[in-house]
Amino acid sequence: MSDLKATFEAAVANSKSLSERPDNNTLLQIYALYKQATAGDITEKKPGFGDMVGRAKWDAWNKLKGTSNDAAMQQYVDLIKSLS
């Protein structure tokens, strides 16, 4: 396992025990970076207007289209460190 992958997995574990809950925009960024790092570019259809949370998550993830898995992992690690 690469150092970045191990650091990323540690950051994922740390994200579940942050001292305070991040604001919604930060939560969307955490979600999007995690999905980009683990699944790559989004391939799912955009949710309908009735699913506001799903649409917000889809939009956040879609903004990262083209970002490499490694770059998304590093950004995720950096974001979680800044919140700790």
C-alpha cells in the first residue's frame, strides 16, 4: 500500500471523529473528494429536483471531474488535517 493511500485511510478514520461538525459546504467538499479519490469521475445521472441533497452531492462531485485519484486523496488529507 502506498504512503498516500495509508495517509488517506487514516484521514477517513479521523474524519469520523472531528471535534465539531463541519458546515454543509465543507461536508460536501469532504464527500466529493472522497468519492473522486475512491471512485473517480462521476458517471451517475444527476438526481431530480425532488432530491436536493442528492443534487448538491452530485454537483460537488461533478466539479472534481478530471481530478486524479491521487490528487483527490491528497486534497482530502489536507482538508481533514485543517479541520482537526
